[in-house]
Amino acid sequence: MTSFDLIDKYIQKTATPEELQEINRLLEEDPAFKEEFYFHLELKEAIKIEENQKLKKQLQKLDTEKSPKKFYLNMYKVAAVLIIGLGILWFFNTSPNYDKIYAENFEPFPNIVAPTVRDLNASENKTAVAFRLYDNQNYTAAATAFKELYDQDKTSYANFYYAISLMADQEFEKAIQALETPDWEVPEKYLGYTDWYLGLAYLKIGDKESARDYLYKTTQTNSYIAEQAQKVIDKIK
């Protein structure tokens, strides 16, 4: 059983007592395992917070819809669902809509860095500002801030979030260039996600072959996005 399997079973709460004992041993004796373990825990928590915020916004939106138009709007939604259902056969007989596939799969990577910042020196203040912009979906300004951070000290996560900010800002060519830059050493824990975003970026600009290559690389990694990458590959064949 790989370390990823152990971590996944811990997160899914399916680990046996023996596996929990092995996890505790590795946390004490294996620094690499410990780093990967806490990375995935932080990622899970960040995703959970992000999903809760989205749900809260949806509930607030529904709560404010009290006008008579709501009934008709819901009827339109029902009609739209029926139309989509009738059009399924047409979708199956046409070429893949890359823009649609991209929109269905792209989500900015959760902020799992800024919450770990402790000492507020000058560099970390800049980090906090960059992630505040990112969390507020001000991606143009966030990209500029992350680029400055990376140029300043070559911090690996800064280039990663710089590229994601560019993608969220529809700057796909620049994002690809950032993620493929030869002087950026991709941290192992970001490797699968880097390939995932490169695959989506290439898909968005219509380069199916490059998209498939990077998505395939994603399926070969121990990342939570591997299964989703395979589904995208199946859609663009």
C-alpha cells in the first residue's frame, strides 16, 4: 500500500487500527510522509471551506428571490432541463465542446499556503496580500502579486498560483508559459495538479494533443484529480 493510499484511507475514515498505527509511525519517522500527510489534510480543509462558501452564497441568493418572477424563472429552468434532455442525442453526435469541458472542470486551486503563515516579516506580508487578492477573486492583481513574489525569491508556490491566477483571468498562453518555464522546479506535491492545469489550459486554446498528454500524466500521479483527468480524456477522444 502506498503512502497516498494510507492518507486517503485516513481522510475517508476507512483506515484499520493497524493502518492507523502505521500512519502514526510514519508521521514520527518519515519527514516526507509527514509533509505529504499534512498537505492533503490542508487541501481537504481548504476545499471544504470553499464549497461551504459557495453553498452559503447560493442559499443567500435563493433567500433574496421573493419576487413573482421567481415562479416563472423556475418554469424556465424546468423547460431548459427538458430541452437539454431532448438534445442529448445531438450532443453525442457532435465533436467535443472544449470550452464547455473546460468550464465544467476548471476551479482555481484552493489557498493552502497563506493560512500556514506565522511570522509577519516583509516577505510574508506580501504573501498574505497576494493570497487575499486571490481569495477575493481579484485575479489580475493576484497574478501581478504572485509574479513579484516569484521573481523576488523563486518561491515555488508563487509561480503555481501565478499561473492559476492567469488562467482564472483568461490568460491561457501566459499561464502555460509560466507552468512550463524551465527554471521552475515543480514541487512533488504540486506535480499532478500542475499537469492538470496545463491540460485544461491547452484544451481551452484548442490544442487537444498537448491537453491529452498532460491529462494522461495527471492520471499517473497520486493526486485526487487523477480520476477526473481520466474522465476529461474520455470526453475529448
